[in-house]
Amino acid sequence: MDKELLLKKLEGLHTLDTVAEAIHIKKQSALNLLSGLKKEGYVTVSGGRQQKRFYKITARKQRKRDKGMFDIINKYSPMKLAPWYDHQVHGHYGPEEALIDAIQTQSFRAILASLRLFNHITDWGKLHRLAKEKGCWQKVGALYDVSRLYFRVRKMPPYKYKAKKWQNLTQLKKLNFPHIAKKWHVYMPFNEKDMGELL
Amino acid sequence: MISYEDQMNIFELIGKAISKDIECYAFGGTAMMFYGYKDETKDIDLLFEDEDLRNEFVEAIKNLGFDETALVNIYIPEKLGDKNAPRMFKRDDSRFDIFLKKIFKTAMSPRMKEDLYAVHDFKGKNNLRVKVLGKEFIVLLKAVTERDRDFEDILTIVKKEKNFDWQYLIDEVLWQYNHGDSWVLLDAEKMIKELKKYIFIEQKYLKELYSAKK
């Protein structure tokens, strides 16, 4: 069978048995076929040992990934995000960068989920520098204060700030958490119920 | 030819060489490699929205040994005189086609900017952000550029994709037509007619193109 047709027919998640059954070949032949396709990059394997092996087969080659914003947020936050694009960073990337990137998306869910990253910030100086470069220190400060209301967060060293003109985190111009919003001049789109998703 | 590994190495080197953050959009063979549709490409197609950022990028690739070259023999004669034709840079077998603001008459629509397939950040002192366009846009832009082997690439994409959204592509063609791209209907019609020799595409999509022309 033509390789393209074969891949299209097999596209999806399989076990050895389902591959053999789908194209009417013996198990050993299916294993040889999967091994060849894996070498070419069309198959990735998960499971093994006591678990059943799963073969993820795609018509496109599966490239090796580097971690990006969604990977970092999903690692540390109880609120998981379904990525709407594949973000990868080639080079050093940690919670500090991911937090700034999440703010830059202006996405309600990404920013809310990223609040949990404050507990994994180890280099506050770097966060401050990155936020200053992107002009979003006010937003970082406001989000930090909100996160401290709901869960344990490492203490941030005091940085001088001067609240400038009002900034939006998302398109919503809401004044939730008014004392924090007014302190930082940042419209706060989340309410107490939204914060429940992070607990 | 540029392999996927070469492409990643080149971007990483550029990420280290630039003196400010740069953002660009990848389409054509470059985008196809990010997707995993193919393993090598003749050229790296990029579009910049800001001239200063484009110039900064050009300086970086010049420092890597790429020299500017003429577009002759790469693009069809009708496209060569276009004011939005790309600047081309070559080094051995590797080539950059660098567009500014438009790909010939085709502009970056809001949907093109929003519905990205991937964003790759290459971090050095500064950040090179390469935004990879969605598959429907890659096909449309391949139809527009009309270079050698562009049709083969289109065929590869539509054959490999189970969920290729033809309506989405037609909507984009109509948006481009309504925003001043006078060639796009003809390019899309030509592509769909050619593709119908290999795969099944519903006639209604061609009808939509014809009704837009009236």
C-alpha cells in the first residue's frame, strides 16, 4: 500500500492489535511496520513495561518539541489550558518568561491560569526587568497582589513603582478587587468565582 | 536545499545576532517544515510588518553570509514588477524570500494573524519570534506565489490533511478580493481546477468564486 494512504488510514492512536487489524496483517508485521514509521518520524510511542503501548500515528512528521508558555502553565497550574497554537521556545524559558508571555496574550484564561506561576518565580529581578521591557510591570504587580489573596506565594522584593495611566489585562474593563485595581491602575477582569478555578 | 535542522540552526543563529526583538510570519516551505509536511525546502519565506525590523533581520542574515540576488527565474514575469515582490538573499543552496507587509497583492488579514498554527521563539540576547501561518493560508499563498513546485506542495498538504477546511480558504480568498487583491480569484480558481484532477473538491467552492467575480 502507498505510504500516504497507509498513514491516512492509520492516523490516530493505536495499539499493536488495532494496527494489525486495521490493515489485515500479522502482529509481527505490524510491529516491523511501526518500527519503520517511527524511524521516519510518523509514530511516537507512549506506555510500555506493564502498561499497554500506544502508538500515535500521524500523516505529518512529528517534530521534537521545545517547551513553551502553555507547557509551563499546564505544568504548574491546576487550571489546564488547551493551547490554541503551538508555542515553543528555543533557548532558556522558565516561569518568569511564561508569566510575561501569558500577560501579553491578553487572554482571560491564560492570564488567570498563569497566576499560579508566582509561586515558582525564583528570579524576581528577571521578572521585573522583562516586565519593564514589555511595559507591563503594573499588570504583574496587580496580578501578584490578587494571587496573594488566595494562595501562598513567595514574597516579592519591594520594587519602586508609580501607577501610570489605567491598563487593561483583557478586553474586559472591570473593577473587581477595587483596592488592588486602584493601587496599580489595572482593570481586573477576574472575580472571586474565577479564582476558584485555581484552588 | 534547507533541511529542518538547518532551518532551526539558521533561526537560532539569527536570534543570537539581532540587536532588538523581531517578529515575522512564516509561510511556504518553511511553514510546511514546521508542520512536518516535508523535510527540506528551497527557500525560507518570511513576511515582516515593520520595515525597520525587516532591515534588522536582513543585516543579521547578511552577517551570516547571505547576499542579495535577483528574482529572475524564480517568479513568473508578471510578478517580478510587483511593488510588493520580495527581496531575495542567497547563500549556496539556501535562500531567503523576504516580503514586507504584503505577499504581492495579498495582505495579512486579521484571521491570518489570529489563527496561527505555531509560534517559535528563538532566544538570544533578543528574541526572534517566527509565527507560522495556518495550513489554509499556506495553500492560498502558495497559489499566489506560483513558483516552481508550489503546486506539488499544495497537493502534499491537501492530501495529508484530513481536516482541510475549504470553506475557510474560500472565505479568505473572498476577503482578499474585497480588500484589493485582484489576482487572488484567478489564482484560487486555477489551483482548485488543477487540484480537482487529483482529489475531490465540491463544485460549490468554485461557484462561490465565480459569484464573487460578478
